[in-house]
Amino acid sequence: MLIVSDGQSAVTPTRLVEMSGVARSTIYRHWPDADAIIADAMSLDRQDSALHRTGDPETDLRTYLGQLRDVLESPAGTIIVAQAEIAERDERAADTLTANGRYRNNLIRDLLGDPRPDFDIAHAQLVGPLFMQRFFIRKPITDALIDTIVESYLAQRPRAV
């Protein structure tokens, strides 16, 4: 993946033309600049995040957090960081990042059957430690961390009605 191998500044329409062999006009029609390329890469992340309800909130939450760990520890994690940085100055990127956040929030809320209207707070508490571990502490996300997060959530979660 280009952003991982060469950094965010290497992601340009011109570089995509070189790598893909597609006509320059085709690339520019779809992505006028690097921010648009990264925004679309983030949109594709939603297609890969399907989860299937098992009916057991503990299993479903472990699966969700395990999949998120896989994403964060893969080259896609670098795209997430790049997207967050771009979103500070680009409205399209901010909209994409927000849409991805809403999508994931609704996905896990529905999967867990959590009725709270402010589930976004609980979701931040679920995923925040993974982001902290990966990007700030810069250590692997362990099964023990996921176990702690799951146990904490299950001890506090309201039951669906």
C-alpha cells in the first residue's frame, strides 16, 4: 500500500497514474487530489466491516474488537491516521471520517442490542483503548486488553428491551 511504503505525501493522482497505467484524465475525474484518494480509501473500509450477530454480546464484542485490532495493526491503520489529519483541514475528508464513525457506532450498537441513545460515548470507551494502545503507546493490542474492555462493558451495559 502506497501510503504505508512511501508516506502520505506520496499519495497523489500522478502517482496513481504511474502505478495503475490508467489514463490521467480517468484518475483526476475520480480523485482531484490526494485528500480525495485517502477519503475514498476510508470509505472502502466500511465495506469490509460486516459483522454477524451470534446473539451472544460477549462473542460479538470480542469479534468486533478483534477485527478493529486487525485493522489498526494493518496498513489500513495508517490510512485512519492520515484521514484524521486531513479531516482537520478538508471538509470532504471530515465528512467521510464522520460517516465512518457513525457507521461503526451504529453497527456495534445494533450488534450488541444496546438501547442507549448516547451509545457513542460507550463506543468511544470500547474502541478508545485500542487506538491509544496502537497509536500513542505504540504497543500491540493484546487479547488481555480486549478481555478487560469486554468485561468492563458487560458489567455496565443496559439490557435491551
